Amino acid sequence: MSANREKDGQDGQEKEQPRRRQARGERRIAQLLEAAAAVFTTTGYSAASTNAIAREAGVSPGTLYQFFPNKEAIAIELGGRLMRQMRETYGEALAPVDPTTSLEEAVTAAVDRFITFNCDHPVFFTLMHGPDVPGRIAEDHDALHATLLSRIEALLSSLLPDAAPADLTRTAQMCLGLYKAGLELVLAHEGAEREAYVRELKNVLIRYLAPLVGDRMGQADTTGSVPTP
């Protein structure tokens, strides 16, 4: 009996060791990705180096290479994780709108979700829109852009039931373009000035959409004025 208990104990330890190594590996990967996000955001992707990322993470370059062969692999892993989170964000932000919701409330809720995500993860904008990003990231971003555009079109179609498909596509493109232009300004500022740019972005989108939507939504303020929180 004692021999069996000893054998069972050894088997349990052998199974536990790979799990512990895996957990340590996941923590190290998360540490390296967090460091890479800081470096990419500060220097841009092109100027970043694996040495800088290792230094930011507080590890040796050799430790980094145990998990990632090069800078591109790090960017692809980081970009992939962020894009999965972004898909969750726009799934929530672009959910069907209750007819009693005003245009102002709908725009504010959607913009706030997207802005929060990008402010929490500024490296996302760097990787998605910076020059010389890996081709894999560019391809994934194009797919994300297409899906996001289709979600905006679907949302607009419920608000503009009589609009032609080409008009819906054009309006969706304009909304996304206006948001991206505003986002760049938002991320370039901090504090009260950032909040002011967020309000301006909401105002622009409301004023653009108000004449199109008319009185189909709640009691929208068609002047497009967004009150200061």
C-alpha cells in the first residue's frame, strides 16, 4: 500500500511540474508583451528592438528569445490578442440600439467604449496604423476594418431603413473615417484636453448623423451639443 501511495505521489508531482512550467511561461510571455507594448508605443514599431523590449521587461535578450524569435513575432502575438479584445469591444459598442435611445446617447455610448479601449491600449493604434508593421498584422487589420464597417452598416440600416445600400456604405465609411481622425487627436493629448477632443469627436458624429436620422431615435438633440460630464 505504501509503495502505491508513493507511486501516486510521484505521478502527481510529475503532472504538476509541466503545469507549473506552463504557468511560469504564460506569465513571462505576458511580461514580455506588456514591455513590448510600452516600447512600441514610445518609439514606434520600426525603431523598436528586441534588446529594448528585454530591457523594459527586466530580462536578458536570451530569455526573450526563448519565447519569441524576433520583434515581428512579438508584434504579431500582441496584435492578435488586442484584435480579439477589440472585436469584443465593438460587439458591445455596436449592439442594436433601443428605439427610445437618443442619437446623442447612442453615439456617446459607442464612442466611449472605443475610446476607452484605445486609451487603455495605445499600442493598438501604433500597430494598426503605424508604418512598416508586419504584413500579418496589416492583413488582420484589414479584416477587422471590413467587419467593423459591416457592423456599422447593419446598425445604420436599422436607423435609415429607406437608404440605398451605396448610401449606407458611404455613411458608414464617413463615420469610421471621422472616428479614426478624431482618435488620433484624442491619443495625442492627455487630461482635460483629451476629454475636450473626445467631446468634439462626439459632436462631429452627432451633427453628421442627426439630419440623416431625423426623429427616428428617442428625443435626440439635433444641435449635436454634447454636455460636459
